[in-house]
Amino acid sequence: MIKLPLYGDAASGAARLETRLPDAKPLYDRGEAITEAERCLYCHDAPCVKACPTEIDVPTFIKKIASDNVLGAARTIMSQNVLGYSCARVCPVEVLCVGACVYTDWHREPIQIGKLQRYATEAALAREESGKGRVFTARARGPHTRRVALVGAGPASLACAAALALEGHEAVVFERKALPGGLNSTGVAPYKLHLSDSLREIEYVRSLGVDIELGAELGEGTSASTLLDSFDAVFLGLGLGADSKLGIEGEDGPGVLGATAFIEKLKLEEGFTLGALSRAIVVGGGNTALDVARELAQLGVASVTMVYRRSASQMSGYAHELHLARSEGVALIDEAVPLAVVRGERGEVQALRVRRPDGEIELACDGIFLAIGQSKLRAVASQFAGVALDGRGCVLVDPTTRRTGNARVYAGGDCVNGGREVVNAVADGREAAREMMRVWALETRS
Amino acid sequence: MADLSIDMCGIKSPNPFWLASAPPSNGGEQVMRAFDAGWGGVVWKTIGAPVVNVSSRFGALDYAGRKVAGFTNIELISDRSVEVNLREITAVKKRYPNNALVVSLMVETREQWRDLIRRVEDTGADGLELNFGCPHGMCERGMGSTVGQEPALLQEITSWAKEFAKTPVLVKLTPNVSDILDPGVAAVRGGADGLSLINTIKSIIGVDLDSLVPLPRVGGQSTNGGYCGPAVKPIALHMVGALARDPRTQVPLSGIGGISNWRDAAEFIALGCTSVQVCTAVMHYGYRIVEDMIEGLSNYLDDKGMKSVAELRGRAVPQFREWGELNLNYNVVAKIDASKCIGCQLCYTACLDGAHQCIHVSERPCHAWHGEPDHAQNARLEANAAVLHQHTGATHVRVPVIDERECIGCNLCALVCPVDGCIEMVEVPTDKPYESWNDRVSRG
């Protein structure tokens, strides 16, 4: 087990439910990795690179794996995406790099880029942990060093902080929770990434010189103005807030749980169990809904049904994830609008009443999970003068620079895009860091 | 169905596929299984001087995820006694009278050659193969390739063997020479009835980068071995072809070197071989591969309307010419079938960096020279504006464009293209006559 000095045994607790869900895509061994890497055609101007939000030079790192230059492969990956390890495991590669592989059009099995990326980055992290050598050496701090505060310790902030630290800048991340990592630690489906894996990667980010302050809620001791006073720039990687509610009768009470709250319990809470849950309903049609449904099915819940208000073809969740969910026994009822949670005499959940095109029906169940989105954390962003929100509550930034209306405040990740992939958050954080450093270089020159 | 039987300088075989003198032909039990599997003949693993072998003794070159593209060994000749080998040869020949059984020999003195040849011929074996090729171990003792590299010595020992032998004598040549014609001519002058080639190439298959010991390892050390397998086929084909077209070496040839399937065999036969010998492919996959070799060669001959394998023999030899005889006025250009292109653009990169900058992708400005064909390296220095090559027709945006005016027809793009039949080299019609370099030189 990896030693995680910050968080004690949080990552090792075998009593956490997520530890019962093994990797869906196990780590390649050397032979498997080289064999797969040798299949890569090494395209010129490769489509897989263009499909990656962080533009990892995929053919280059794959060729390095083929030649057994695993450290070099990790450098190629992590120079573009410092969270290349978690992205290798959580990215929907089917719609990104792997989906763009020229083999796909040729009706051949595309290269397993995610598994190869995991192979290289996991080896690099192991090398770091064993003290055998660094993937990258951070530039020493000196007169050029600037100070940046980052709010929220999710992927966007971590990517921004790491990029700054590597160039010798001081990056301090403020996280209100007891664990860093944002959704990488609390929200990613366990069969993709376990908490211990997320923390392992964060240890690497910390080792670059990034400071992470946990339990640091903005407004309690640290305010927007104190951050702006004591730091050269601020990055907002706020993520999203609590699970949204349906606003229907019977919703409040035991047996109805928000999706991200449930996943967080699954991943973090010692001793959390599903109890006698045997018929679960997951409301929603996005990827979080699919994650929850698959997790419940994999944990042995006898009946798992997704309920979606529109037609299946309009679901925002990925088709490949729906396919996997169905193969695990998850049922889907589409065009079903929830009307009320039906409860028994003791307040226990008995059914979800829905309206379908042919009338109202009650779907018997003993647990309901709501995956219909998350609220926006408007209050935090609004504390910074000049930072504006759009109609949905997302922070407005310049799409190239990731700068907000306040010249010293940048933002990225879910709080800007409303909830996309880890890799999009990483791209935001990295670009914000590059823009900060570009601006500082110009200031120094003038 | 075409007749596959052959007569190799008097040695008859139901098909041209023989096991080479090597580990697969080490003993009677193996050889009988090989004959049962369909092999037409066997060259029994070399017997003669007493030896002791080391451990380990084989190594392989893997390439791009494929195992054993090349192979090496530091094994010596048979380490079983001559008596045991002769007893087994006698028994096998009795049970398999219709298969060719040739015995490979290696000894030192004239007396040893006389004694061994007489004892071997007493077994009923069909012929002898003199091992003048082994490039490791035995050569340090003055045998094997040491003989093969010294034409006068080779000729003398061959003439001893011919003096003592009643059965046909094949001489197995080493490729570790500057010109294969030197030992080839010497062997024929010594009276050889046929030539077998190539033996293995002196080599180091690799170095273990952890221990820094070359491969294969014998404890903390290694030595040079004999290289063979698919990767050596082009070298063997050239040497076979060189002997086949030289008037001084017009004896039956037994081709050896990287033959793994019927296609390889057909190429050797087309370049003049009567029989072919196989080792590495059998060491990799077993005797069973001969089924496909027989069937594939037979089907090929049928498709080509050839009644026997003899009709294929040497058919490519007249087309194997000196460079100076080639037609300078022949030209081909590359054509991409856009419907097959998968957009990997490997042809673009290969042509840009490895050839003549004639392939373009439409997405980026091209700075190559676009005037009259001019492949000078300083084209970039010319004041030519970047050109955006546009596709004609509604093709996949990643399909590259070939500028046929600039294409010099080198084949590189077609060679690197992963899609079968996507890039073809198409002949450019010309009204210019056949004209070779030699023609120009002789015209002055």
C-alpha cells in the first residue's frame, strides 16, 4: 500500500464499498503493452492527438513504449497532461483519442490508448515513489517566482498548480473538504479509478512543490480579497455543488439520495453499505446516472432501472457506457417523467410514480438515486470582483486564456463548463497557468 | 496437380522441401516424424568430429511485436556419437526408401573424410553434404566456414570427397565471404555435384542491456553465432541468384536461408534452386508447416499452368541483371486510391523525410519546390511561396495528394502504406527506347 502521509489510512480502508469493485481495464504487463504499442501505425499529424483536449502526442508516447522507453513515454504524456495517470483511466477514450484512431475507419480494433497511457504513467509514478528518479524536475524558486492561490483541489486546480510549480512558482491550493482531488477522489466510478489511485497521483503533484491546504473553506479566514491581496493570481477550480433535486412529492426523506453524494459515500465512507437494497431506480440520462446504475449493478443490487424523461436517443450519457450498463443487467425506461416518490407507513420508499406517453405508472423500488445534475457554486465565484457568471451559473472566462472578468482571476473545469471530463479540466488548468506565465513574462520585460 | 518431385543431382525426392542439417534433423525419431509430416528429404545434422555443446545456445531477433524475425545459434555439429547416428540413418533409410536422406559431414584430415564417407555410404544414405559453412566453434578448429572461406582448401577437400564417394556430393557454402562465386566456383572445380546455400551468417544477435553480456548468454559471456531465419532471406536469394546465372557454377542448387513458406520456396526455385532446405521455421512452428508448403506450391504451379516444379526452376534468373543493363527510360508514379486510404499519412512523412517530397497534405502550406522537377536540397531557399494543395473531388480530408510531376517512382510510399492495394505504382507510358547506362557508356 502506498504511504499517503496527508490522509492517514483513508486510502487503505478495506471497509469502503468501492474496494469491492475491481478495475474494469486491468494494468497491462510489459509484453501486452509492447504488443499493443507495436500495432500503432504512428500516423502523421495524428487524429488521436487532435481528439485529446490536452493534445497528448499519442503516437510518440506509444512508440516509446514499444521501444521500452517507458519513462520517456510518461514524460511525453505528462508534459501535456500532468494528470495523465487518472485521465488514462477515467477518460471516455471511446469518444476521444481511441474514437479518432484511423483503425476505426478501417474496421479494425483501434489502439488501446488509455491502457497504454496507464501503463506508462503508472510505471512513472512507481518510479517516483521508489525514489529512483523524477519524471520532471521543478525549476528552483527565485526572483522570478510568483504566488498563485487555487480554490478547490480538483483536476483543474491541480493541473494549473503543477504547471506553475514546475516553472518555480508557488502554488497554494485551498480545498474545503478533508481530501484533495475533487471528483477524481470522490466521484469517479470505482471500476475506473479508486480513491487510492487518485491520492497517489496527487502525491506526485505535491512532490512538485504544490501546497494543498485541506479544510480551507473560502469565507472562513480566507476571503476573496485576502487571496487577491496576498497572491499574484487566483485560479478558481470550484467544481459543482450539491446534487439537484426533482422538486416532487415524497422526495425528501430516507431512501432517496443524490448521485454524487452516493458515489462519495461509496468511495470514502468507512462501513457504508447498501443495506437491503434490492430494487434501485436511477433518475437521469447522463454519465453520472450511468455510473451509479453500473455501480449498483456491480455491487449486486438485484434490479437496477434507469428512468429518463426523454427518449433514449436523447440521453447525454455515452452510448458505450449505456451498452456496458445494459450488459451488466441495467434496465432503461425512457420517456418517463418522475411525478412523486411513493412512501409506505414507516416512510420507506415503495415506488416512483412516473408519467409515460401512455399514462402514469408506479415503478416499485426501495431506493432512488437522483442524477439530474448538480447545483452551481455561485456564491464563491461572486466574491471576486469582476468575475461574472452566465445564465446557468457557470463562471465566464475567455476561452483561450481562461481569464475571468478580473484580470488576476482565472477559472476552469466544471465551474466553467458546467460539468465535463477530467481531461477538459486539466486542459483549462494548464492553459490558465501558461497564460499567467505569459503575462508575467511580458510584465517583466516591460 | 503439378508434379513436385525432383531429382537433385541424382538424389530423388517426392517434393523439393528438405529439412536443413540442424536441430530438427538431429536424430532418427525426429527425421521419421518429419517424413510422416510430408517433408521430401532431410539433410541429417552434421556428424563427424567429437564435440561438446554449451548452454544456452540459441537467440532470436524479434521485430515490431513479431517473434523470431531472425535467429542465431552457437550449437556445434551433432554431439551424439557417429555410431549412434549411423545406426539410426540405416534404420530410417530402410523404413523410408522414397524420401531423400542426405548426411552432412564435417571432419578434418583426408583419412577422416575417407573413413567417414565410407561408413556413411554403408547406411544406404542417398548423398553427402560437406559442411563448409558453420561460422562458430568448428571454424576455430579449422573446419566449417574456415574451409568455406578458403577456395583452394575448399576445392581440395571437395576433390577428396569426390574421390571417396559413390553417392552425390553437395557442398554447403558459407555466406561469410565477399563474393559467393569464389567458393562456388572452387567447389564445382573440386567436383561438387551440387551446392547448398546459404549456411548461417556470423553474427551477434544482441546484447543484454542489464548484464551487458552479448546474446545468447553462456554464464557471464557469449560468442558470435550463426544468423538465420526470415531476415536473412534477401541475402540468400542474392547468393543463389549469383550462382544460378554464372556459367562456371551450373550445378543443381539447394536453397537455404529464411524459407518459411511456399512463397519463399517458390522464390528460391525461380532463382534456380532444385531443392530448398528449412530450419528456423520448423524450429519455430514444427514439422507441420510442410503441409501448407506442399499445397501452396502445388496450387501456385497449377495457377501458373506449370505441370511440374521443374518448369518454375530458374524462371527468374534471366531477369536478374547488372544495374548497368537496366532501362533508364522506364518510369512509374504513385497513385493513391482515396477510397482505400485511412488517412494515416505515413506516405506523406516517408516521402517528405525519406524520399523526394512529392506527397502533400492539404491541411498545411507546402514549402516544397513547385517549379520544374528539381530535387535540390536547397529548394527551400528559393523564393517560392507556400502552396496549399487542394483535393480534387470529395475525398477524405486526410487523403494525401501525390504530385506526379515530382514523383520519381521510388516505391517508398507504397512500401510504408499499411493498406493493401491503396497505393499503386503505375507505369508512365513513354515513347523513348530502352536505354541502359551501359548503352550510354558504350555510345560515349
